Amino acid sequence: MNVTSHGWAIAALFVTSLLVRVLPAFIRIHPSEVTRKLVERVLPMAVFVNFSIYIAWTEIQTSAVAAIAGIATAAIASLFTRAGLVLTTCVSTLVYALATTAWSA
């Protein structure tokens, strides 16, 4: 069986989700206060960063100009405006789609 990089990424995210969200519902773990705070803050951020990098890397390999335009739009909107998540996502997706269309035409 030959597993692609997409398959490995999906498997890693699935296992991480099970460990972080499902397993604690069935097994009561009593970590120290420091460990609990660390896991609550660091682990979700690590999963988010890894997932974001994976998505960006995949999209950049597919269509670099469109991906960079969409990601840059999301970054600028996130840093310099008070636009909400939904609006930022919609605008970034629109920029990505327009750049893909313009670049391939």
C-alpha cells in the first residue's frame, strides 16, 4: 500500500484530533496545573500551525501565484483590518479564484 503525503497529513490530523478531543472524554487524566495550561495553549496552536503550513505548501505547489495572492490577502486582512473571519475567508478565496483564472488564461 502506497500512502501519499495527503494521506499521511490526514492521518496525522485524525490521530491528533482523537488524542486531543476524543480520548480525554473517555480517560480522566489529572495533569498538574502547569501541564494542563501548556497542553491547552500549545498543542492546539501547534496543530493549527502545522495544518496551515501543510495547506499553504500544497496550494503553493499547485498554483504559486494564486496561493500567495490568497494567503497574502488573508494575512493583510487579518493584521490590518477588523474584518471578521468569514469576510476575510471569502475575500481571500475570491482573490485566489481570480488569480487562478487570470494566471491560467
